[in-house]
Amino acid sequence: MRKLTHTQAVLLMVAVTMMWSIAGVVTRQLEHARSFEITFWRSFFTVVSLLVILPFFQGREVFARIRNGNAAFWVSGLCWSVMFTAFMVALTLTSVANVLVTMAVGPFLTALMARIFIGHRIPARTWAAILVAGGGIGYMYAAQVSGGQVAGTLVALCVPLAGAVNWTVVQRSHARGLDVDLVPAVLVGAVASTLATLPLAMPLQASAHDIGLLAVLGLVQLAIPCALSVVCARVLKAPEIALLALLEIIFGILLAWVGADEVPSQTVLAGGALVIGALVTNELVGWRRRA
């Protein structure tokens, strides 16, 4: 596949975030599928989709690379499985806005984990951003504890935590001269998520309508944008991707609001503003200094 221009990569990344953002509104249209069954079907259709997409993007030798994957590759796959499972379960326990805002702390958790385990230096601006974002999440937690609905946010927090572990393991492996191909690792994660959630999903109750929607999630919301985001990453710098990825939060909340009448609470909006504002400011300041 030919290399994209910068403008093409930006537009493609915007399209990727739009595809990512449909999970919440589609989940709200399900009739009978619940909790782990939702995760099972989404992961299953992701596996089926990637088995077709991966050879197209990387050739049939991708399966040999999976068989010969190193320890970091398999840890990455496990992290992806946690992210897949926790994300969909969280959507069944709390609002779409709450899940997406909680996931937005991922870059900060990654920075902290990289500092602890790899020794990456954290700039003063990032420490300040971490404190502000932590305050925003803490405010959301406090409101939910008083309302007895904290479980969904705790499950959602597993997504950025697993993502931080994933990134740290990959970076540490790369520093040792061992690269990890993340897209095949996504396939491993989807397989693990499918196998792990099948027993918990029994008895299966999804209607044909539900299975059709979950097939759309597996293909359009996960498999395709995952592959396309890797293509974008070859052109865009990390701060650009981090900023563009925030569009998933905006698109996701708007879609759930318009398509499922799920109005975000004032608490989520206030906490989310702190989290997103901290991330945008940190990335823009860092980007400007590097330039």
C-alpha cells in the first residue's frame, strides 16, 4: 500500500475515530444480548474480519509471525483482550460518555507506567496535566460513589490500564531490538477475548438483529479502523494521533446523545472537560516545543 500524504493521513484518522465512536450508540440498539454475550459476539466477528484483512495488508506471512511471536507479542495480545472485554462490559454498566472520558486518561497512565518501568522522563507540563486529569476523574468517581454506580467506571478504567501496560511492554521490547507487530497482536487479543467470554455468555440470547449489529461492531468499529490506524501511524506523529484520537470521545458522546437519547450528566461533562483539556494542552505544548 502506497504511503499517504499528511493530509490524507489526517482525514483517514478522523474517519477511524468516527468508526471507533459507534460502539456506544450501536450497543444501545441491542434487543436481547447483554454483558459478556455482547463482548463475545463483537470479538468473534473481529476475529473473522481480521482473518481476511490481515493477509490483505501484510500478506499471508503474517500468520507465521504470529506463530513465532516473542513474549512481548503475547503479552500485547493479552492486553488487547482485556481492553476488548472491559470496554464492552463497561458500556453495559454505565453511560457512553463516562466510559469514553475514563479511557481518555490512557496517555497519562502510559506516561506514569513508562516512568516506573522504563525510566522515561516525564516533563513538568505532563505532571501538571496528570494532576488535572486525575482531578477530573476523581470528581466523576465521587459523584458516582454517592449514586452507587461506580462499577462501570472501574471496569472502564481497565481499558487505559491495559493500554498502558501494552505500550510499555512494546516500547521495552523495541528498546531491546525486538519489535512487536501490534495488528496481529490485536487478532490474538480478539481470539483470547472470544474464548474467555464464551462460557460467561452462555446461554446465548442474542437475536438475529443483535448479531447483525455486533457483526458491524466487529468489522467496522474494530477490525477496519485498527488496520487503518496503523497505516496512519506511519505518517502522523504521536502527538497528532493523540489529539485526533480525542475525536472518538466527542463523536461517541454525540452519537449516543442523538441516536440513543443518552444525555451526558453535568458531572461527566465537567470531569471530561478537565481530562480532555489537560490532554490537549499537554500535547499542544509538547508539539510546539519540539517544533
